[in-house]
Amino acid sequence: MSREIPINWSLLALLRMVLATIVAGGHLIWLHSDALTSGIASLGGKAAVAGFLVVSGFSIAASLDRDESGFYFRRFKRIYPMYFCSAIFAIALEIWLGTYQLPLYTIEAQGPLTAIGNLLMLQTFFVRSLAYNSVLWSLAVECAFYIISPCLKRLPAAGWAALTLISATVFVLPHSVDGGFLYAVALKANVIKYFWPFAMGFLLYQYQSTAVALVLGAIGATLIWCSDFNPERFAVATFACSFAVVALSRTILFKQSKAMDYLGDLSYSLYLLQLPTFILIYRMCGITNPVALLVGVFLTTIIAYELIDVRLKRAIFKNSVSFGELIGWPRLRINRRLS
């Protein structure tokens, strides 16, 4: 049984921008430490990534419900052009600067194998993320979820519960324990570690139940609280607010807006370009003021979005795809059951 209901994609678009800004602000600690930088960092960059994945799971479920046949091409078209350009940006910085000393951090050059692995989205599986754009690890994780999402859609509730339990267990494993080789591998298995927020977003779309949302939200906040991987003071609040916005996106009164949809589009570019842009601005101008750095990265984000996500995509694919268009904004069909 299914029905059509309104989904507030403008609100979710604004949430994506807020999460991207939190992550960007957290990375300012690499360059400079003051009240603003430390305050933003205390919101929890990795908790913001978990929030991103809740939004991602929700939107992926919506995209599959809209049109499963064109799902892979739509995802490739949406994520890869900007991703590829951001990786090239970081690789160019490494070639130019090599091992580079920031005020509070040393960036070590990693070589061609890491560069190639990141271009192919193999980081966190076979190579590390690029040193000049360390946030790329999360894109490889998210892309792995995209690949298996059509199968996840057909998974019975018991299968969801089992996978989420395994992921949650790995997520809360203490990092201070020396448990041997297999334990160390489990700690680095980000695809397993971060499956649970993606699954929660997927389930929020599939099940229209306040009780389900409350249970999932409580579980997610508890996992963030218990994980020593998220020690920041307000990490739980960051995740809880993100989860609540997704869960309540159908009921919160917020006018649908092209401006908010545009911010949602910008959030992806902001997330990908933040770190290499911070480094470039510091190298070229010596700027460490966090406000000036954030202004610089926002301007770079807008330019990159217009050149790559709009004009380049239009030239390659004949049309561009926005966040709202990708998932059928503003009205979508909702499946009330998983199987």
C-alpha cells in the first residue's frame, strides 16, 4: 500500500548546508585555533557525517521509489563530476606543495597510488584518502551504499535489523583497545561502521511511524554518545538535530523555496572543496582568520557549482540535475512497508 505525501526538501536542503558548514568549520582547526573555530569543531565533524548519511539514506530511498531503472546513472551524474574535480584539485596541491606545514598540522604527500585510488573512489577500501582532501573517505562509503541500495530496498525487516546491529557494534568499539589485526581492521571498516545512519534514513522514508522515528533517533543518539570516535561536546546534539529534521520533514512548516534548494546543491560542493580551498587560501595569502576562510570557501563553492554542476554537466549530459529534481521534489510516493 502506498500514498503520496509532501516532503519538505527545502528544509532538508538547508540541513545539508548546515551540516557541510559544521564539517568545514571543524577543519579550520587545521589552520587556526580560536573561539569560533573551537566552537564549531565542538559540534562534531563525524557526527555531522552521520547526519549527512541519514539524509542520504532518506533521499536514496525516495529516488529508488521514484524510478529504480535510472538510479545508477542519476547517482553517477549527481556526484562524480564534482567529486572528480575536487580530487584533481587536491592532487594538484600535493604535486605543488608536497609535504606541507600548516600552523597546527603537517600534511604529508602520499604519492600516485593514493591519488589513483581516490579518483576511482577506492579510499577506505585499498588506499587512504588524499592528504589534501581527507573528507573524501566519506564519499567512498556513501558510494558503496548507493551500489547496494536497490538490493537493500528488497531486504526484509530482519535483514535490516541484523545489518544495523553489526554496524552499531563496530561503531562503538573502543579505539583505545589493542585487539590485534582483525580488531584494527574492524575499526577502519567505515562502510560497516557508518551503515547504521544510512539505514536509519532509509527506514525513515519507508516507515511512516512516529514510534519508529523516536526509537531510531534514540538509538542513533546513544551510539554517538557511546562512541569514543565522537568525543566533541555537542556531537550528540548535532546528530539528534539532523535526525529530527529528516524525521519531521513532512510536518515542519517551512515554505518550499528555490533558494533553499540551491543551498542544498551548494552543500555537496562545499563539503568537497572546503579543505583544499582552506589550504590554498593560506598558502597564497597567509590568511588564518576563520571568518575570511569561510567566506573564501563559500565563494569558491558557488563558482565551482556554477561551472561544474551546472555548465559542465549541461555540456556533458545536456541537462543539469538539482537535489530536488533528483528525488522528485516536492511530492513522492511512500512505501509503508519494506517487503
